[in-house]
Amino acid sequence: MGRPGLAPRIYFGSLLIGYFEGIDSERGIAWRLADSLALRQFVRIGITEQTPDHSTISRTRRLVDVETHRAVFGWVLQLLADRGLIQGKRVGIDATTLEAGAAVRSIVRGDSGASYEEFLMGLAKASGMETPTREELARLDRKRKKRTSNKEWMSPTDADARIAKMKDGRTHLAHKAEHAVDLDTGAVVAVTLQQADKGDTTTMDLTLCEAGEAVAELAVREAELHPDVMPRVNVRGIEETVADKGYHSGAALERVKSCGVRSYIAERKQKGQRHWEGKAAQQQVVYANRRRVQGTYGKSLLKRRGELVERSFAHCYDTGGMRRTHLRKHSNILKRQLIHVGAFNLSLIFRRLLGAGTPREWKNLGGKLFLFVFALLISRPDRNRSCRSPIRASRVIWSATPALPARTKTCRKLPAYTTGC
């Protein structure tokens, strides 16, 4: 008969566990779900029922389309909007790289399908080497100017992965994740997954459009539900967008202005003067953006972007366990990413209600509270003692009259090896 199917609440609940527990793979999620009674209760699996296998989670992911995952992400945004955690007026945009599940050593030529070693062997034989050694192949490879180009090389197992440099300087096959974050609350209003070799000025358009659509839908929904109440979501949609130097170009600023959005994008230092012949429109938007960025308000926005956008990357991919993807193809990775970032948005609600966004943080807060109470108990002054203790030499016994200055009673001079007065 085969393995039984998986209910949607168990499937999406399992993906939420991946964020809250910092688990990167579906195999790890299945193991953790089978190991924890608390997580069984979270996804509503009885103690006598069998937890889903990782293959069942993978099969359910393949059967559920991307639009359903987007609907779940949009539902989380509605929860945030109902609690005033989305305003949608100011949005910060930035991107980061995710390490792909495919290895760089497995890349092949896009035209012939030859592996990297076979390609080097062909170059060596063309240069006169009949039986080149590995040292000779490495020496020949170092002499080449550009050794790995995405136009010439591809991954045979993951066609969407691109050769890129990671944040730590290593070269890997990677994907590019881009967030649009509400700078008033820190909520991620849009997330996109794109090819890692695309520039920031190219990928910004899609992310900004999705963020604008999400904010507009939330504003319309709020107006329909509460027509007599002042809306919390900005009814005008996104009015200001903030980004770093990688997103600055005349054409990109011109496209942002055409969307009716004011740009606060940091500008690179130019060598010499720019020539604006035939680019009057770009000159106007570049100078206007420069004036806004150099102002006090623009500097504060750039500072806030660096804080909130990078925080979403740290929580979702570093501590959330998705810096390396174990899935292939953008459609599969995007499904996991949408629920993962949706869990990050849910943590904003938990942090407001409980003071902690994840179970691990809640556990740490409990330990800190216990230590704080314990420190208060052991640091209470003992009024029955007639002098200061050597262990707490700085303790002061105050007099009963508040108006009088504080005094301490002195002890007799005793040998250094004694512990009492």
C-alpha cells in the first residue's frame, strides 16, 4: 500500500521546526521530530502514532506547489499586520549567498559536457604534453586568466546553481537570497531566490515589486476588515527603499523612481567626474539620491538597514541552519525558504508576547532569570553581622536613620589566615 500521506499541518509544522531548532536538512527534521515529545505535541502527532519519514516530507514538498507556500507566507504577514508589526512605508533590501548542495569539483563544460580535469587534459595535449602529471595540470591551470566562468561551466546536478564567492571568501556553487525588510518593525515582507551571478541592480526589481504587492494586499485587507479604524499598514504602499552600494546605478535609480518610491541607496566613490551626455534623467535621480543619503535622515535609514536586514540573514541562515541548502533547483529551495522566513516573522510575535523568539532563547531566558533571582538572594545584606566579611569586602551596613551618612563598623586586625572577625 505504500507509506501514508502527510497532512498539511504536519508538513508545514515540520518545516517550522527547521527554523526554530536550527536544522538544515529534512532528514534532520524527521529525526528531531521522532526524538522529541514536545515537538510531537507541536505538530499534533500522538504518542502511539508514527512520525513522518524524511522521504515523506520530501515527497509532500514536491507535491505542494510554490503558490501554496507563498500563501502560507502571506498568511503569516497577515498575522503580523493584525498586531501592528508591519507598516510597509520604509523597506530595506539586501542579498546574501546560500551554498548550494552541489560541489564545485563536479562542474562540466556547457558545450561539450567534459569535466574540469578532462578539459585540462585537452589543453595539456594541445600544448604538447602527452602524459601530463597532476602537478603539470595544476601549473597549466594557474596560468589561465579566468578559469571558471558561469557562461562556460555548469553543474550537472543543479542547473540553477552558479559559481560565486561566499561571504567568507571561498568559491562555491551558490544561490542568491534577497530580503525586503520593513525598517519600522524588522519583518521580512518579501523574499526572492535568484541566480548567484546576477548583480544586485538586476535582482532588486523583482524583490521590490513583490514587497510592494504584499504591502498593498495587506493595506486592502485591513481597510476591508476595519473600515472605521485608522490603518496600521501604510495605505500608500512603499514610499522609501534603502539599500547598500551594490544596488547603486543610474538605471536602477531611474527604475525605482518610476515606481513612485524614494531611494536612499549608498553611492560608491567615483574616480574622476562622470559624464552625463544623453543621460539627463539619470543625472537628476542620482543627484537627488545623493542629497537624501547625505542628510541626517538618510544616514539614520542606512544605519537601520544594516541592523535589521543583516539580523534577518543571521536568524534565517546562520542560526536558522539554512546557509547551506541540501535541496536542488530553485523551486524546491524557494518552498523551504518561504516557510523558513515565515517562521522568522512568527518569532517577532513570540518575542513581543513572551520576550523570546525561539524555544532555545526562551530556555536561555529562564536560566538567566534563575541566576538573577539567585544573585539577588545571595547579595542581600546581613544586618546581624557585626563587620564586613572578607568575601564581600565592599558590603556596607547602612544605619537605620536615612538622614545620617552611611557608616561601616571596623574589625580588629587579625592574622591573614583567619576567616572571621
